[in-house]
Amino acid sequence: MMQTLPESPLSLWLDTYGEYAAQPPLREELSVDVAIIGGGFAGLATAYELKRAEPTLSVAVLEAKTIGYGASGRNGSFAMTVVGLGFSTMAMLRGKQFIKEAHAYMERAVDYLDELIQREKLECDRIRPGFLRVATTPAYIKRIQHDVELVQSLGFTGIEWIDATKTRAMVNSERYLGAMWEPRLVLVNPAKLVREEKRIVCSMGVQVFENTPVIEITSRPKFRRKTPYASLYAEKLVFATNAYSHLFPMIRRKQIPAFTYMVATEPLSPEQLEPIGWQGLQGVEDARNLIHYYRLTPDNRLVMGGGPVGLTYANDLNADANPAAWNHLERHIHFLFPHLRGVKITHRWGGPFSVTIDLTPCLGYVGDRRAVYALGCIGHGVSMSHLNSQVLRDLVLERQSDLLDCPFVNRKMLPWPGEPLRFAIAFALRGYLQIEDALCERTLPRH
């Protein structure tokens, strides 16, 4: 039996979306070739790829709430090349060859999403302004420069270190000491993007059912998904459930949900923006483990997320609200841009992202080849989910492709243990990352 999903504070993206017409729930027994659980980026993009590859397939998507309820409607809007906790940490955990293959995959993921948006004319406020990872302490300068050297040593181009003068010419904060510059970034309105993807798949003949939680799954002879009103039968099954994957016994221990939080300001005036510059609308992150990420929206709101990461006991999903985290983010806006002190915060929200025990994404078969899954985006699912959908397509159709050579696919992974050990491990990991950040920031004034 599933947990009841909480009612959550609306993200800026969802609150400003406008009128939205949800698809009706599944109310009559139905049989299809492929059933997809999850109506976010991963689920809808997988339905799209399956129908493109095999137009005669019957495909249905089941979404427990409405399209965009989960991470696809609440994220920071960055489609980027980052995997896990970044280059150096992942190289330490998984080795340089893994970084080489994973970064190539993520470059391809960002480019593919951009291609998809333009090919299908998806109206989602897409821009491609480039990405800054900024250093705010000398320790972070060393960290970023090491990352740049690592990536360049692996043969990648387009990523470079720029000094404080060049950084502040793009986005001006007295805190910036330099940055990694990477042009490969797409920014979107995620709620618009995921609902445009719903529109496209419905036009292709995919059946999308919203407000249709799956409360039981049996697998013989066909997969049967029991919902509150009717059952759906399918030959093959896709778990596109990411941070909600622990709700399903088949994949319960492959990941846990952790929570990230965001705030958005009122639209900034020309006078408020003038000291910052930011004419190029670049996406910005800092070099912390528990990163801050931020951007300007088309109507000149400053949107910031990250910082404190929420954890819950027994994977409780009721942690989408966190006043302490929101206060931290507001203080960090003032820390970077002191003249914005007093600016009104209009939206505060949060939501879960999917974390594997080794901080690495994972895709593959569940048991036999009739069921597949994708999870563990670690907060970078805007780009990753869209290329993952092609991997899931190839797994479902049981066809060979170069995508199946990705190091995320059909890999051996350690499961998360049960409670209380699971919570202790997650808490210890977060604590270690916090201590590292504190050491790197010990010269900064408190804010």
C-alpha cells in the first residue's frame, strides 16, 4: 500500500502556470503493451520515445497526482552536465573512467533535451545561457580549478576557469573570486516543459491518467496495477518514479528520498538588477557540497535553491516544507547581493530527489526483462531523465544501442539498509558534507 502523497507548497513554476486541465483518472479496466508509472519527465519522455520507435505500441502513463506534482514541477530548472556530487567527488568514488563516460552521457543529455524542445516546439521558456560554478572562498577556488583540470585531462573541451573580473562581468557579486564557465546549459520553466510533454504524448496516442495512484502490483501472467477505481494490465512495466521509488516493493531499497528547498523573489526592478548585471541570464551554482543554485526568470525574479538538505526517518515524504531552509536561502541572497535585503519572497517550496547509496544514477531491469526502472538522478534529472528515457526505450524493446554501454545501466549496486541504519548512514553522509563545507567557509563572515 502506498503512502499518501502530501499536499505541498506550490512551486513558482506551478503557481504561475495558469489554468491546467488534468486528464481524468483510470476508471475502467484497460490492457496495454507498456504501462509507465510516473508522469514526470522520465515517464512522459519514455512514452514519447516508445511511440516514436514503435507507433503501434499501446502505452499508458499513470500519475498519482497531477502532471508536474513531483520533481518535474518543482526543480531548479537547470538542464546540466553534473552527475552526483560533481567531478572530483565522483572521480574519487568511481574513478576517472567513470567520470569520462558519465560526463559524455550528460553532455549528450543536455544537447538532446535542447534538440527535443526545438524539434517538438515545446513552449517552456527555453534559453541556453551558459553556466557558472562560482568560488566564494580560496578553498573553493582550489576545488573548482581541480575540477576544470580533471575534465580537461579527460579530453573534454568547453569548460574553463575564469578569474573574478570575468566572472563579475557576467554576474556581479563581491563574493565571487572566479568561476568555472561551461556553455552547455539549458534553462526551462519545468512545469511548462513537463505539461508540454504531456500534450505531445497524448497527441501520439499515449493514454495519460492523472490522480491515479498505483496501490498494488502483481506480475503474473501480465503485470496488473491496481488503482483506486480500476486495474491496468500490461505486458511490460516502466518504473519512472525516481524519488518515489521506495513506495514500490520491487525497487524499494534502491534509493531514498532527500529534500531540497527553493525560494523566489518578487520581480526585481531595473534599479535592483543594475548592480548585478546578469544580462546573459546565466545559471549559477557555487562550489559547496550542499550547493546553492540560482537564476533569473523571464520576469526578473531571482530563484534560489539548495543549501540544507532534508532527511526523514523511514522515507517519510512529509518534508516538503522547511522554514529553516527557506530562511537560510533568503540569508544567502542577502549575502551575495546585500542591496537586495528586504526584497519580498513570494514563493517557498521544496520536494524530494532520489539518492542511491553510492550517489550514482541507476537504470536497468527489475527481475526479468519485462520491467525496467530509472532512479538516482541526485537532483540533476532535468537533462538526465530525457536521455534516460531512450535507455528505458531500448531496454523495453530489448534492442541493442550504444546507450546501454553507459555506466549507469544494469550495474551492480548496494541497496540501502533498513531503519534505523538507513537513517544513520544518510545522516552521517550529510554531516560529512556539511563539515567539509564549513571548513571551506571558515573565513567567511556568518550570514
